[in-house]
Amino acid sequence: VGNVVRNSNGNGIVATNTTGVVVQENSVVSSRDGVRIAGGSGATVANNTALWNRDDGITIAASADATLHNNTVRNNTDDGLYIVGDGAVVTNTLARENGDDGIDVHNSTLTLVRGARLVKNGDDGLYLRFVLNGTVETNRIFNNGDDGADLRAVTGTVVTNNSICWNDHHDFVARNGTSNTTVSTNGC
């Protein structure tokens, strides 16, 4: 809690195979990943700022039931948030001007993304791939370099009440095996 990490050769803050770890109110600048949670379960990552990191702002790698709340991830070389792990809950996050995606969720079930602002990222605002039974709601996704929301091989997911506008390619696209997914009340 409350650390400032700058110019690290490796990842800024790392927790590996932990249960219930809390990473809160930290600032991580110019490291590899700003915050990296690998394995384990029940991590809480809240009120952190990850800027100018060489890879992702925050990475959840094969960790179950992570809660990410009110984080700011900006100007990271790759993704703002990169998540692989079941049961992740992402709320009230700002992902802005990252080199790749604002939020990239891969190989996950029961992921919730709510109340995020995904703005001016180099590729997609939100990229879901191989996600099962997820929920994407009340997010603002604007001015991203490719798609606003890109769903690939997503099943049983609900995408509703999002504002998705002014993205360079598509505002919303579902492709490559997406099925049984409900898309409703998304507008500009």
C-alpha cells in the first residue's frame, strides 16, 4: 500500500501464487509490467496508477477471482489491463493512451467489466477473446485506434448499456466463433 516504484528493470510490484493479496494506492512508472499478479486467487488491485510501463500497466496472469477497482493505466507500451483468469471483476478503471488495448481479457470465465473508461488506446478499447459467461456493462469506450469492443470466440456473454463511439475501425464487432452472446442498448 502507498508505494512509488520508478524505473525498475523488472516488474514494478509482483505477487505470485498468493491468496487474498492487496495491492492498493501505489504508483508504478517505467517498469516492465506495472503490477503483475501471477497464480493464486482473491487478489485486490485498487486505486493504483500505472504509467509508461514497458509492457502492461496491470497484468492478472492465471489468477482466479481478482478484483480490480478504480485503477488508472495510461501510456503503457502494451495493454492497460491484461487479464487471464476466471472470475475477474474490473470496475471504474481508466485505460487511456496505451499502445495496444485498453483492457484485454483472454481465456477467462465469469469476467465482469463495469464502469470503465477506455479512451485513445492504440488498438481496441476492449478486447475479449475466448471469454465464457462474461458481463460488459456501463463502460465508455471512445476514440481507440482500432475497434471499440472486439469480441472473438466469446460465448454466453452480455454486453449492455455501454457508450461506444468514434473508434477508428468498428465501434463494436463480434467475430470468429462468438455465440450465445447478448448485445443490447449500446449507443454513442
